[in-house]
Amino acid sequence: MKIKVDVMAGACRLNTSLSVYTDEDGTAHISVDSECPHVRRMAEAITEADPFEEVLSRDGELFDKARSFCVHPACPVPTALLKAVEAAAGLALPVSPVISIAKEEE
């Protein structure tokens, strides 16, 4: 299955598109197009993943490796990447998670 995820990271307003597909061996192949220089560096380092190792075990390295490139600790791109790998492998439905942040009056 091929999955595409678009992320607008937040206050930085930098957009990232992730494309992930799995081959007949189950390997997830990752392609990233981003306005963020940190995410572009991440894309050079992370091109494949084993979805079963990343999603079904606690020993996966994809999320931590992806996060290591992000300057902002709350950057949603590493989470989006893991969700894309999960969906591309058929380990989750391709449904968009939603995070909505709003300032409330005190």
C-alpha cells in the first residue's frame, strides 16, 4: 500500500510531504519532501524501515532517529512518519489523527 501524509508542523509554518510504500518483502520505502532543512537532513538518513519492528515492538529506532534531526522537541513530523509506515504496512487504517490547539480565555 502507498500512503501520503502532509504535515504543516505548526508555528514554523513549514510543510512536509511524506510518501511511504511497502514492497513485497514488507520493507517500507520512505520519500520526504520538506521546506524544513532539518527534516530534509532526516530524509537523507531515513529511506527505509521494517514496519513490524517499528510498530509492533518497543525496539524500533525510526521514531527516535527521526526525532534526533528535529530542533523542536514537539515537531509532529516524526510521529507522522511512524503513522505513515504503520498505515503503509496495513498495521493501521489510513486515518488522519488530529491535534487542535487553541488559546482559551482566562
